[in-house]
Amino acid sequence: MLSEEYVRLLRKHGGKYSVKKVRGGASAVHRDGAPFMTLLPGMFDYGARIRAMDAAGVDIAIVTLTSPNVFFGPARVSLEASRSINDEMALQQGRYPDRLRFMCSLPWQHPKLALAELERACDGLGAVGVMVLANIDGASLTEKRFSPIWREIDRRRLPVLLHPSAPPATKQLDVARYNLVASVGFMFDTTLAVSRMIFDGFLDRYPSLKLIAAHGGATLPYIAGRLDVCFDNMPACRERISARPSAYLKKIYYDSVVFQQESLELALKVGGADRVLYGSDYPHNIGDMKGCLARVDALPAAQRDAVRGGNAMRIFRL
């Protein structure tokens, strides 16, 4: 979910990010000329979300901001954007206490400010988790400067939704044509970020972290065997970890935003039935509450119940 104030700040201070029209007449956020996030009315209308939830049979939604999150502008702007969106989501959570929870956004580029906002959002506003992108304005999530934030998140045992953004080197990847950021670039961004975390020993350093890799873990379930064979045969892959990457893929979480039954079943096979969470990508233009839920409902009963809500109730402590 977004707010008009957030979009105002993005338009004014976005820098490499711009908001302009795309084919079909809608406005979209662009990076280096490539559109990657279309602005839609449902992103600003919580009443419409509740109605869509009613129609699909969804009881509770845990909402987040999307990319480019608040990773733009100078420190004061990034902080203002994060405080604004967190306040708005807390307000809506109070308005719909039986239907909504939210994951806070933080000015990750400025760790001291991020830590203060994390405390305010969780202890003061009732956030149940944290939102992060697969890259922070081009920086890797494993960079040392982000360590204080990860330590505090780990201490609090918070779920973190890792959502893709336009990947670094968007211009060089030639993804502006055919909206390839959404279809391929996002998958690349998430896969690279989580793979780096695994090989970096990140999940060993933060054992209480509940990391949710968006979009069914992108391509991670599909390349699990390749990650393992590289670990087995390449010394560089074993510098910081002693277990095979597939073991770490059982320590992270996956959502159900995959759009085909076989992909959902693969995520369950690789991660385990206790590690997959229902998600829909609503209200993005490819979001589909009913379709994503139908695929979950087609699973065997025990898996269905876990993915439908049991796993989320457990990790978000609802």
C-alpha cells in the first residue's frame, strides 16, 4: 500500500527514480528509464483492499510498502518517507484491527535513523515485521554498514519480507523493453540477494531472522541443485559456510506468488510445508488474491492449512 504523501516525496526527491506515464495511460515508477512499479488506485484505497479480501475469502492482510521503498533522497527525506508510510499503515491497522497488520519500512541507507524508526514502528505503532528490498539503492544487504539493523531485527525475532526492486545496472541489463524488470529483473534481484546471503554466512549470524523471499523465492527453488553443486566443487563457495546451500533454503520462507501450481509445489518441496505463506501481490497489476488462494487450496489438507494461514499466524505471532 502507498500514500499520496509518499508519492509526492518520490516525485520531488526520487533522483534516479522518476514517475511518468507508460503505455496504456497509467503512471509508473522508473529507474534508469525502465518502468518497474505501476501506480494503481487500489494502492491508496484500504477500503477497496478490504472489499477485495472479502470477495476472495482473505481474513487478515499483512501490508507493506513496495519498491523503491524509501531508498531515495537525503537522510531527512528518506526518514520522512518511512515515518509517513508507517504512520499511515498504523492508522489503517487501527481502523481495521481485525483485518490488517503491517510491516514497517526503514531508511536502511542511514542505519542510526533506521534503528530509531524500527523501535518507533514496532514498539509505538504495532508493526509486526520489516520490509526490505533485495538491494538498498544498489547496495548488497550483506554490507557491513547494515549489520546493526540486522542484529536488532534478529534480536526482536521479526519476520522480514525481502521484495525485489529494479536490479542494479538496470540500464546495462536492457530490461526497459517489454517490462522485463517485472518478469525477469525482479527474479534476478531476489535470487542474487538471497544467494549472496547464504554464501556469506548471513543466516548463521542471524539465526532468529525470519526471512521471507518474495515471489516463491524467485528462482531459488529451481536452482537449489546448482547452488549445491557449486558449493561441492568451488572452494570460493565454502569460504564462510560449511553446510550446503539447500540446507539454508529450508531456513528461509517463501510466499505463494508464483502463478503456477508446479512452482508452488517446488517451493514447498525445497523449503518445507512450514515455510510457505499465502501471498497475492495485490494490488499490483499482476496481483491475484483469488488465483493465488486457489492454488493454495489445491494442496493436500495439511499443507493447505499451513500455507493458508497457520505459518503466518506462527511467525507473526498473531
